[in-house]
Amino acid sequence: MTIKPQHAVLTLLVLLLSISAGYSQTARYYHFEGALSKKDNAPFSGTVDLEFKIYKTPRAEQAEWRETHRAVAVENGKFSVMLGSHTPLKLSFYEYYLDFTVSPEDVVTPPRRMIVGSGYNYRLWFLFAAYTIVWLAIFCYVLILGKKQRKISTELNALRHEAQEISA
Amino acid sequence: MPDKTRSVWAFLTGAAVFCAMLVNLYLIFQFAPTENSMGHVQRIFYFHVPSAWVAFLSFFVVFVCSVMYLIKRDRKYDIIASSSSEIGVIFATLVLITGPIWARPVWNTWWEWSPRLTLFLVLWFIYLAYLMLRNFVDGEERRARFSAVFGIAGFMNVPLVYMSIRLWRDIHPSPVIAGGEGSGLHPDMRAVFFFSLFTFTLLYFWLLGLRIKIEKGQISILDIKRALSLKREELTEGKVEI
């Protein structure tokens, strides 16, 4: 089998694209803990409906993602939800801004806040570097083998042709 | 095996390697659970360890073929050993690159002169020297004989590398497969790891097939060149006689 460079490059591209896809989708859930208070500043207790929205910038109007959590239990002002559990969360690991609206209306809606990935997210760059090096090395090697194969095949054909001419 | 059947097999193996790689990527980045203490960077494990496995497998093939060559003096064993050593060195290089990349965020250092790491580096140098030896020694039979002896002696380091984390205190983690009590992997991680091993093994055999074909091609070129030069000499002598 002869390996053509364009096939190898295409394969490499497919692999790199698939890693990009996997890399960008690693943040599938985000555990969010928040606090709610009533208009008189007293901690709220009860159940609330929360609509979460994620934005790229502090003042962006177009939300990148939204999800509603119904009947969330709030105890002494504290609640926690798993964002991404209803609508798939597809965020890369950079900063984002989270907004949420609360009903009932007597609960104070907190301002938009910045969220970041978990503490070890910077390590993703190491994973990405290692992955890229491995597959680039393998594909460069396959390309080199393919090139050598074609060179040998051409040389062999030329020599066989020469041998036939001499015999004739 | 006829050439056409061989080409079909090579194509099928190549296609299988490609499909297995894609599935492997999906499993590594989407299916395998995230490790608690290291986070996503632990996913380097799924190609760091299989690369080491392929390197060991390659050097084992070099060892077996070297022994077979010394017993039978058949050139095909030398061809396989030569091809396998090259692939082994490439995968050992990948181990030496991905290891420090993994170590930096986890151990907070790129390199430690621990027994496992040092012995693996020595192993890499041994097989690099093996490849250099093949380039520097003249005479096919002589080169094959020297390389076979070197290939056998060099392999002695492989069990030492494997056992080093069991024999001495080492910064390198203990084995997670067959590592005894307290070791082990989450079932999903184990499944992904074994699939990764399978994919890399398949990749090794595919690369070995390609490399052997090249080696055989180079030998055929030399043989034809020799035959042609003899033929030319015969023709020249014929002309002189006339």
C-alpha cells in the first residue's frame, strides 16, 4: 500500500479536529453554589425557580447558554445546582459571566458574576501539548515512510526497466 | 503471500488503525472519567503508557529476531529487528516527551533522576546506539551479526526498567495494572486503557509492516544494482573479446 501525502495530511487534520472537539467540550457540568436573600436582606428559605444564563462578557446581551432549574431548595439563603444537567454545557475553559433570575420576585436577584473553570484547568494545556506531540510525531513518521516507499518504488521500476533493456 | 493479498491486508490494517484511533480519541476525551486529584491532565496516561508498551514490544521483537538471526542466519530476521528497533526508538522518544509534560503539573518538576526515569533514558540511548551501529558497520552479514548481539544485550535493560518501580523507591507512580493490593483503575478507565493499548499495538504492527516493506525494497534495489553491474561487466568483457 502506498501512502499519499494528502491522505496522511487529511487523517492528521481529522485527528486534530477531533481533539479540538473533545478539548472544547470538556466542560460539561459546572457546580454552582449561590446565596439568596430577601429584599430586607434576611436569608431566604424555601423553593425557587432559577433561570441561569451564561455570557461571554460582563455586558453582553446575547446569552451563550441558558438553563432553568425549577423548585430548587434554598436553606438559610444557600443553594447549589449542577449547571449543564438539563441543557448540555459546551464551554471552553476560559472566563464566562453568569446571570440568573429568580422567582418569586421578593427574592433579590444577584448581579452578573464571573465564573472560571476548576483549579486544575490550566493543566489542560499540558494534555493538549502531549497529545499534539504524540500524533504529530506518528503522522510525520508515517509521511516519511510513505515518501520512502514511493522513492523505492520509482527506483525499483527504473532498475527493472534497465535490467530488461540489458537482457534484450 | 502474493503482493496483491499483502496490499489488501496492509490497507485493511491501515483502515482498522485509523478507525481504532478515532474511537480511542472519543473514549479518552469523552468517555473516560476525570481523575480526582490530577484532573484532565491524567488523560496523558492513555497514550503515555501505551507508547511505553509499544517501545517494550518493539525491543522484545528486536531481541527475539536477533536470537533467531544468530541461530538461523536468515536475513529476514535482521530486517524485522532493524524495522522494529526504529519504531521502538520513536515510541520511546514519545514516552520521554510525554512523561515530563505530565510530570510538570503533577510533580512540579519536568525531570527527576529516579531509577525508572534514568533507566528508561539509558534504554533509549541503547537503542539509539543500535540504530547508529547499523548505519556505521559495513558488510551486510557483519552488520546483521553485530546488531543481533547488540539487540540481545540491549534488551537486558527492559526487565530492569519494568521492575525498577517495584525494586526501588521512585517518584514514578506504582503500577496500576497488576500492581498488587491498593492499586487499580476505575472500571471505565481500565476499559479505555486496554482499548488504547490495543490501538497502539495495532498501530505498531501496521508501522512494522510498512517499515519491513521499505527495508525489503532497499535490499531489492541493492541486489538489482549488483546484478546489473555484473551483467554490464559481462557485456563489456564480451565486447573486449570480440
